[in-house]
Amino acid sequence: MYIGQQLHFGLFIYPGGHHIAAWRHPDAASEQVTELDYFRRCALACERGKFDSLFVGDALAARESRGRVVGEVAINNLDPVSVCAAVASVTEHLGVVATLSTSFHEPFLIAAKFATLDHLSGGRAGWNVVTTSQDQAAANFGREPHMEKSLRYERAQEFVDVVRALWDAGERPIAHRGRFFQVEGSLGLPRPPQGRPVLVQAGGSPPGRAFAASIGEAIFTAPTTLPEAQAFRADIHALMAACGRRPETVKILPGFSPILGSTMAEAQRKEVELDELVHPRVGTWMMSEYLKFPLYDLSPDAPVPAADVRAANPDLSPAAGAFLDRCVREALTIAHGGRILARSRTHQSFVGTPETLADHMQTWLTQGGCDGFNLLPAWFPAELDLFVDEAVPILQRRGIYRHDYAGPTLRSHLGLAVPEPVLAAA
Amino acid sequence: MILTASFPSADTPPAITLAHYRALITGVAHAGLDAALFVRSPGPATPMLDGAPLIAALASVPVGIGLGASVPLDHTEPFHLARAFAAIDRLTGGRSAVIVDLTAGVERAAQFGHVAPPDDPDARAVECLETTAKLWDSWEDDAILVDRPGGLFTNPDRIHRINHEGMYFTVRGPLNAPRPLQGWPVIIVPVASAESRSFAAQFADVALIAPTTRDAAQSACAAIREQVAGHGRRLQAIRILVDLVPILGATTAEAQRRADAIGQHGSALQFVGTPSQLRTMMREWDAVGACDGFNLLPHDPPVDFGLLATLPHTPDAAGMTLRDRLRLPRPVNRYAA
Ligand SMILES: Cc1cc2nc3c(=O)[nH]c(=O)nc-3n(C[C@H](O)[C@H](O)[C@H](O)COP(=O)(O)O)c2cc1C
């Protein structure tokens, strides 16, 4: 098993915080979530903590419950490429990773967008390649119903092939004729400083994992236990070997949502305080969306109707299926399940002191559970600052985290080489 | 009088760095201009530097001027355009402008992956912008509440599906981003054909025209204004700027020497002289109503803007939206009760 020596961190930024009710906390910067200063403040904290990157997720439809926007939750992230460009302009080292969907874009403009971002940031751009699981997005592009899942990944693979060819070719033209795309021409731009912006992937289904193993250079995932994390990492490494890739060429980053206190009791108090801010309607809505089954007519205190959910959704995602199993195992009510989702949307949540956090992360690293973490602070910017100022120095003292950046590009932070261009014969 | 500066994408520097563009727009602000526009040059081979992330990256430069970027309107999806500029307008504090590019999809059909360009690119562009504007309006200005005790971040009664079903687009909405600070970004349309003139008359806050004489400017303005009125828009709702290549010198002789060395580039109107002679000329055009201002296409931005900066002008105002600066009306939200 390949074991990394050093942890890697990326920040998953989110309006208000990752706890669904965090925006209601008096310390959360909720009024500022659309302002440059909010992003600047979070980005500077990441740079102080020597993080690899700041990551911006994407959604292509408003969050609705039975045809009406859900008012009890914060707004979505602003457009990722725009936020990443702004963040790159106020930082020197931090990588910027923007999410864009291969299902609702076309390759030429996306290649241009990321080439632009990589040039302007001096080689700090990354692309989180997603296929969009939110079915409602299709209604905003005249493409209802959303493509069938295996087709989404076939399109994604060809999409990435075209984009990489355009980056590699630089100012020279390419000629691509495939099943989904026909592209003849060039970006007319020099090859990006990183050769290719870093590709990030977070597919969880079998075709999603295969795609991640074939193109991913950083992979987001959401295991909640060490054995689960080890199994996922081993599976990705095996799939990579089958594509001729070595395990050092990927960083596997489980999601991790910390709430820190100077004592365990203080941290627990903070978590309870946040949980009490969750509106009951939000819990039911999150459960209905996540399980793809309407629970609105049931009492929040009713048990999760697992059999009905399964019968209605034979192809529930693996992550949602595992969560449903947990609801049965722990005999959870809808309200209780809702609070778990509200806390970190099934990503691992952690409550403790900076010391116990460091112990935990060290164990996951040395036991082959991860190469680092994708951080989902419960609220911004206070929990991010706590992690950077209290936990990072401990990890540095233990020799498992860098004291400074080794180079100027996102690839250099991740220890990845600039890929050789693959050029079609002229 | 309104002054903007345009930087064509054909002039992309060999090393594309943020430092280059920061210096460029700082020079524009010091010269007392109102906005910097990054305009895609026509042609299938011009570099595809994307102006949208470029102006997002320039949002942090401490200047108050507007920032515009070309958008290939005959190719873009309304949802993507609306979402990107909702972000950019917020990040810039309401200083963004969309520069309408009506020809990219035709010229670059093969790159964009079309076997043939859309059969009626202008009709597609019109519907694209109309749909985009609906998406910007889908959040009313007071949709964001951040009511902590009440537990409502947004007011669902102020966020609307658009249910657009047209020839080219079917978009349910709403957008998943708040309305731009300016309501809509400033819409800028370069006028180069009958189609683009008609487009400008319907939608433009700012039209860019390229006459070569003052008389031609006067008649071009009159023609646009007549069409603007035909669409039921008020004449004050549009600003018409004349493209002008300034070749400046501290003395007339120095300016002339530069002009001789540069020669005539492209077909745009040139002005050769000192900064104060340029100002006099602009005032004369303004006095006869030949235009509302000028869009400067500098040959050597540091030199020309450095010279312009020596003229007395009011300092660059911060904290103002581009619409305020250009005294343009804020678009009324079609969904507001
Ligand atoms: C940390 C993390 C972040 C993600 N961010 C996004 C996102 O911003 N937008 C999106 O559409 N999907 C996002 N996803 C979802 C996945 O990329 C993927 O599209 C989804 O899991 C469906 O694919 P699958 O069926 O292969 O799991 C994220 C997943 C994880 C674990």
C-alpha cells in the first residue's frame, strides 16, 4: 500500500459555512458572502495555512422544495471560475479549483476558460470535473431529462480528451471528431503554465470511480470511517494501475468538517449550538433531496421509511445507499437524519481539540486512509481561522505538514510534474 | 462626456500575466477614463483569452472604473452567462459590463463544434440576451434577507421561475445567484452592421460606433437614436461612443513624429496632437451632439494614457457603480410587484 509522508489541504469554500445552519450563527460572515472581501479573507487564511488550494463547487439550479426556493438555507456559491479568478488575484501561492460540468458546457469555451485562469494565476488553476447529479439542472438548459449516468461519463471522458488536446496544442490547431464533439481549431493561446491545469474529480459511482482513476490528479471523496477510506483509496490505486498510472500521481482527499474547541466540552457545546439552529423544515428537505424521496408528509419524528425509499429508487447512489443503511442500523428519525446531513452532508465531521484533530489526521495519513483532506469548516471564517492557527502548527511540529510552499504552481504544491504534451501527428 | 478604453484580444501579450493587465487598467484610471473594455477582435484565429475571468481577476485592483468583457452571445447558454455576470458584478461592486459579440459563433463555428453556424445567429443572440435578462430579474433586489432569528436567508416570494420557452432556449429558472448589483451589468454593443445596429437599438446601454468624420458620427447617432425611439426606449437610455485612436505627444511635433512612425492602423478615426488639443476636439464634437463620448483605442497605452493623465481631471471615484458613473437608469425588474 502506498503511504504518503505529508498531508495536503484544500479548502472547500461555501457561503456562510458547511453546517447548513451556520449562516445563522452570529459570528458567520453571512451578509458578505457575495463580496470580494469575504473571499479575500478566506483565501488569505488558506495561504497562511499553506493549503494547496481553495475549491469552489458549482450547482446549475436553485435549491427548491416542491417548486419553491428553499429560503432557510444560504445561497449557492457564486460562479466558480469568477470566484477563482478573483481569489487568484489576491493571493500568490494558493491554487484555485473551479467546478464545471461536462454535461452542460462545451469543450472549446471550457478549455479557453481554464487556460485563461492558469495564465492569469501563473499556473495555479485546477478544474473539478463533474457530470452534475442535480437532475433539475437539465430544465435550465432545455435538456430534460438529464442524460443517463453511463452516458454522462462517456461524454465527460471525451470532453476531457478534447480540452487536454486544446491545451497541449497551444497555438496550433487540433481536429477532433468523436461521438459527442467535433472541434477543429485552436485556442490561439500559449500552452498554460502548468501544461494542463490540474484535474480534480469526485465521482462515487462505479463509472465515476473509473473516470476519477483515469483522469483525476486530486480526488474528493466522503468516507466517514478509516476502513471505508482505506478501501476507497486502495480501489482507486488499483483502478489507476490498470490505466498505467502510479499512486503518487494522485492525492485522495476525504472531506473533513471540523468544529474545534480548546477543550472537548467547548467544541461539543459549539456543535450543539449550531445543531439547534437547524430549521425542522430544512432537515426534512435535505433528507428528501438526498434520498430522492419526498418525506414532507411524514412527521419529522417518524423513522426513515427505508424500504419505501429503496423501492422508489433502485439506483440510489452508493453514498446515499450507505447513509440509508446507517439510518436503519441506528434507527434514526427523519429529524435526526436531517441533523446529520445538516452538519456536513455526510462528509466526516469532527468535534475536538486541535491536538485530537492532529492525532486523528496523522492516523488517517499513516494508515493509508488519505493523502490529506478537503476541509469543510462548519462556518466561515472563524472555524477556518481556528484550524489554520491552532491545528496546522501542531501538524507542522509533527513533521507531517509543510512549513512553506515549495514552488509557485498548484502542481508543485501537489508534487505533480508538468505533463508532456500529447500532440497529434501533423 | 464618457471616455472608455478598448483593448482588443488580438493584442494579447506573449506572456499573459495579471501584472500586465493590472498596469493597463491602472493607467486607464489615472488618465481619468470611465471604463476599460476587453473586446474580442473579429476573426477565427484571434486568441481565446476569456475576458470574463480576466475582469473578475481585475476586480481587486483599487480603481473605481468599469470593466467590460466580450461574450460570444451567439454561442453562450443564457444560464451560464447570467450566472457568470451575476458573480462578476457582485465581485466588482457593480462595475461590470457585457460586451456583446455577435460574430464569434459564426467565425468560430468549427472550434465551437458546430458543423454549421446557427441558422439565424442574430435571432439566437437576441433570445439569448432576453433570456439572460429574465434570469437576472428572477431574483428581486430584496430577495436576500439574512434574517438570523427568523431563519430565512432568502425570501422565496421574491425569487421566480422564468419558464422561458423560445426558438433557441428552454429555461425554467430561477437563477441560483442574486441579481447583479446594477440590476443588469451595463450592456455594450459594438455597431458594425445593420444587425448589430438593430441589436444596439433594442438592448444597448452603450453603443460603440466607428465613423471617420464628425458628420458621419452625427448621422450614425441620429440613425441609432431613431431606432431606439422605435423600440419605445427613452433616448437617455443609451450612450453612443465613437471609436478613436489617440496618437498623443507633449507637443504637436512629437505627436506627428509618433504618427509617422505608427502609420494608419485599421480604419478607425485617428487623432494626432497634444492631450489638450484632444480635449478641445472632444468638446467640439460634444457641443454639436455628434456623440456622448469616445472609446479610445490606444496604440501604446502607457504613453497615451500617461500623457492624458497630465490633463486636469476629477479623480477616479470609488464606490460608484458603472451605471451611476454613466448616469444610466437601473433596469426595472419585470417580476417585481
Ligand atoms: C467534496 C465533493 C464535492 C463535490 N462538488 C460538486 C459540485 O460542486 N458540483 C457537482 O455537480 N457535484 C459535486 N460533487 C459530486 C460529484 O462530483 C459527482 O458528480 C457525484 O458524486 C455524482 O457522480 P457519481 O454518481 O459518480 O457519484 C462533489 C462531490 C464531493 C465528494
